[in-house]
Amino acid sequence: MIIVGITGIIGSGKTTVSRMLKNKELDVIDLDALAKHITAMDEVVEEIGKAFGKECIKDGKVNVATLRQRALQDRQSLQTLEDIIHPRVRRAMWNKIDELREKGKTLCVIDGPLIFETGLYKELDKTVVISTGQETIKERLKIRGMSEEDLLRIMDFQIPLKEKEEKADYVIYNNGAVEDLEKNIKELLELLKKWEGTVHAPE
């Protein structure tokens, strides 16, 4: 099986690309969705409450806004949160990959924002980076209601896009034109098929 990671930074359009690949009936594992599910688990809620304070818990659930504010205070706080969430996400991811393997699948796409930051890319066969100009990112996140201050704080803890591009096997530049993105997706699908062809299908 070929395992391909798709990543970028917040607002680059990674989720849009992954959704388009899903619509093409590719198997896509969304690490953000796994993290959201894991964050709702009782044991994780309890661990987060102990690490970041009861103010981060409301009605037995994680208060995401408060937790984000606490976690982004400094690098150590963010590392504490990642130590709680990421190992569980990775285990869940590999369980899903094993399920796909058992079904005889030979290609799996991993949609994750921190594939390079967490070192996950070392466990994958290929990586694709979705890149976008910073002004475009600011506009997209402004529409979502995120302040520029929050954006800059998040980006401060992520590897710069340029560095991710240099590490990637393929880069999609997503600067707003739908027609261009669709063309890039078509090219990516052809490349994924080529990568998948390097794997012998199970007998």
C-alpha cells in the first residue's frame, strides 16, 4: 500500500483538496476528524482538565476556544496538548490503515495539518503540500472569523510553507481560481495512480 500525506497550513485549502479526492472515491483519513473524536473521549477530557485547568472543560466537554487560547500561550503548553492527543490520533490512523489493507486497498491518503511538525511524514511513502499566498490565507480565515493575531500565533508554531514545499514530493498552489485547482487535482490523481502502480495488488 502507498500512503500519501496531504498537508499545508491553516487556510491553505488542504481540506478542500481532500474533499475533492474523497469525491473521486479515494480513501482519505482525516486526522483533524480523528482528533476531534478523541478530544471528546472521557479519559482525554479528564487529562486535558488536569493539564490546562477546569476552565477548559464545560458541561463535561472540552471548551475548544479556551483550550486553544491556553495551548497557544507558549511552545511547552502546545507540546503538552500534542502529547495528549497525537499518540492517540496516530494509533487510530494506523488502525484505519490496517482495515484498508485487509480490504485489499493499495492507496490511502492522510489529511493532516502537522504531518511534518510531528514527524509523521517519516512513516509515509509520499507527501503533498497545499500552498497558498499569505494574503489569500488571511482573507480566507477572516471570512471564518479568525483574527490575524490568532493566525500569526498558530503559524508561529508551524513549519513555514516554503520549508514544507521543499520537503514535499508534490506541491499544489491553491491561490483561489477553482479552475486551476481542478486542473491540479486532475494532475494529482494521475500522479497518485502512478504511485499506486508501484504497489503489487494483493493476490
